[in-house]
Amino acid sequence: MTLRRTRAENLAMTMLARDGIAAIWLLHLSAARAYRDGHKLGAAGIIEIAEAAEQEWLRRGETRVLNGWPNWRA
């Protein structure tokens, strides 16, 4: 059985490859703006991409960019 990625996951991976962790932050900012402007469905779609990006980033274990940041899990 092969697992296929969703469109949101594909977009998330493309954005992570291009922009790194900044993609996650930019997606959240874009979702907030869309929601504020009354585009609730658009905001929900952007959040779906942001969550997929976060999951992929965590799956890869790319925490090296956070060296020196507080450990919020401690």
C-alpha cells in the first residue's frame, strides 16, 4: 500500500524546501490576514498547509535552527 501526499502536504514540502522554517511563520501570518479580511475558508486552507509544514519539519528533526532558543518543552 502506497501513501499519497495531500495537496497541502505537497505545497508544505515545496515551501519548506524553498523558505525553511520561515515558511511556517509566513503561512500563519497569511492565514491570520485572510481570516481578518473575512476569508475564513481561505484561512483554513492556509492553516492546513502550515500544519503540514510543521509536521514535516518536526518529522525531519530540523531543530538545529533553534539552537540558543529556549526549550519550551522542558
